[in-house]
Amino acid sequence: MFQIEALKAAGVTEVVLAINYQPEVMLNFLKDFEAKIGIKISCSQETEPLGTAGPLALAREKLIDDSGEPFFVLNSDVISEYPLNEMIEFHKSHGGEASIMVTKVDEPSKYGVVVMEETTGQVEKFVEKPKLFVGNKINAGIYLLNPSVLDRIELRPTSIEKEIFPKIAAEKKLYAMVLPGFWMDIGQPRDYITGLRLYLDSLRKKSSSKLASGSNIVGNVIVDETAKIGEGCLIGPDVAIGPGCIVEPGVRLSRCTVMRGVRIKKHACISSSIIGWHSTVGQWARVENMTILGEDVHVCDEIYSNGGVVLPHKEIKTNILKPEIVM
């Protein structure tokens, strides 16, 4: 939801989310968030997966108005700096049809590389996983598009990266801006933990008031104002604790995310893991090595989990000694 906050800071007044899986969960959460942040949030629900471009066609009526102003499109599985005001100025300056944000990577052969003219930012072509070096900039999943781009998209499963952008680039109407600061694709749990570290570090550099402080805090930590932390806990580095969480006395947390409504009982130790919504971790339990607990998972007292991936609504009564999926 930090993306929505960044959009608001850029003057955006309405956000449309393309959703598919469990839409009712998302909608219930958004009601509270909409009121809290003061920005209108609506949803466009897919009945079938439509790729990265099809949802724009589905939401066409929500995206365009009489003003003809461009609109942002952001991938939800990316965390980065969001210099959206700078992107608006860049888009105005080149006069093209679409702008994309690109980021530099050390190993471009893993990605689709954006080949661009360095001085103007005009995109020349895209090269998928090049074996020979053609550049080190990849699509960062942040776009600013003129409404005319919607005329190029049919209401069917479509890839904006592979089907739409190459056509706009061929017409010399696509431009790329290099993203300053950090960027991370957080679609996988391990990458999510890395992305959390980068995000918290960026808050530290900005001297953000969002970061927690105190004798029990180590490094960069963010704690929701409704969470309760017991005596004698040691929290951090790189920890996020969500709304309504209860962390009992003597708990140790590091490099982890604790989602809404979680209860962590006395003297539990959690590191490099993700604890899902409304889960419980028992007394003296130890959870580590990229353990992922789904929603409403209950880890009993004194249980050890070494990289377990636990599906929702489970009770864990025995140790998970090696990484495995618990169904």
C-alpha cells in the first residue's frame, strides 16, 4: 500500500486495483485503508487472468475522463523509490505516448533488457534475456500512459511488455526514465524479505518518522500504532509488525514480517520469515530460514520450523526440521 501513498503524494486522487483472487478480502481491507489515507480506491475484478495489459482494457471506463490526462500503472509485486512527480515532468517533456521506468541491474541476462537512447530516453527495442551484452536496464514495472494507449489493448489476455510496448517503441513514442534509488521484485518470499530491508533502509535515509525507536529496537523497524509489544522484547533489524499484533514479553524478532492480527507468545524467536494474518506462534517456539505461515496458522509451544511453508488454517504440533510444504 506504500504505492498508493506515493500516488497520493504525486497528486493522484483515485486508484483502480485490478484484482482476481479472493476479491472480497481485498475489498474489505480497502474500505479501512481508503478512509485512512483519504484517496478514492475502486476495483476492477477479472473473472479470468488477463495478463498485464488486459486489465487496463477491462478498467477502461475507470481510467479515462474528459481531461485526457495520463494515468499511472504500477505492478503490485515491486518495491522501489517512487519519484512519480519527476516522472510526470519527464513524460510532459518528451511528448510521447508512454513512459516507463527502468532500473539498472548487475546481471541483465536474467531479464528483458530495455535498449534506449541515453540522452533522450527514447526506447529503441526490447531484448529478452540477451546472451550478449546490449544494456543493463530493465523494466521496473512503473508506467505513465496516455489514454490513447488503451486503444491499442483488446479485452483479452495480453502482455503490455511483450505486445503493446514494442509496438509503441517501433513508432518512436515510448520513452524510459532511469529509476533513482532501490528497486526489487518481491514476488517470491526471499525477495520480499530483501525488499523489506531496502524499503526500511530508504526510510532511514529519509529520517522517516515511520520507523520505531526505543531500547528494544535494533536497526530499522516499523510497527503499526495498534500493535502491542511486551516487556523485554528485542525487535530488529529489518522487521515490520502489522495492525493489531500482540507480541508478548521476551520475544526476539529479526528480518521478518508479522502481518495483521498475529499473536507471538512469550520468548518465541522468529527470523527471516513471514507470519501470515491472524496466526499464532507459541511460547519458546523458533521459526526461521524463510518459514512462511499462511493465514490462521497456529504453531504450538516449543515447536521449531526450519523453512516450513505452511498453508492456511493449519496447526503445527511437530517440528519442521527441513524446508517443506505443510498442506
